[in-house]
Amino acid sequence: MRIVLQRVSSAAVHVDTEIVGQIGAGVLLLVGVTDGDTAEDAHLLAEKVAHLRIFADEAGRFNRSLLETGGAALVVSQFTLYADVRKGRRPNFMGAAASEVAAPLIDGFATALRTLGLHVETGRFGAMMQVSLTNDGPVTIIIDSETSKQPHRS
């Protein structure tokens, strides 16, 4: 699984003219799934997102997590995170998992965040969505389940 995390002061997802998900302060999470991803990956990344210290403390340092600040999460499926642009001019999306694999894993990721105590809103899987946000910082971080499993380099 791959996530583009953006710290936001607000974010919303529209499908047609309907708002299907909306949050105030917290994180917008664009989530992609590839073949071989598992429920374990979804739980690993939910734990990472919930506890990642990307919010300022009283001294202005990144010392507080989403859980500590009471922020919300907006989860939006994003198969294009697995685009391969190495050849030609048109992205190849063969690295993205099929819908029947990806949808339950993205739902499981959102559920895992809720289980940790976060308020979670979602987009609508498979729909053409318009995402709006006010990036806070800006703070944008890429998290990948494969990278997260590797030992830290000193």
C-alpha cells in the first residue's frame, strides 16, 4: 500500500455535486493498493498514520500525533499512486490492484484508523471524485508499506 499524507486544516471530497466526505484539521490520505498488499499492510499503515508525529507542540516542533491532536482523517482511494511512467508518455496502471482486491483493503485501512480512535471520513471507491483541501504547512509525506517493513538505515 502506498499513501500520500497531507496535513490539512480542512479537506472535502465531492462526487458530482454531493459532499461524500469532509474534515476539519487532520490529514488527507490518498491511498493506493498494489497486488500482494494484505490486511496486515492496512493495519501497519493505520498505526503509522495515527502515531506519526507531524503536528506542532507548544514549542512549534513536530511532537504530536493525529491521535494526540484529536484530528480527523479523510481517506481517498487513489489507484494512480501506482502509475508507471518509465516508458512512453501515457502512464501504465498495471501496478494497481484490481478493484475487488483494493476496495476491501482501503475499507480495512479506514476501519483500522477508526478502531484506533480517529474520526474518519472517506471518498467513494471507484467514483470520479473532486478533492479539495487546504494544505497545512505544507506537510506532505509518502508512506509505503514495503518501505515501512524494511530496517531503518543508520
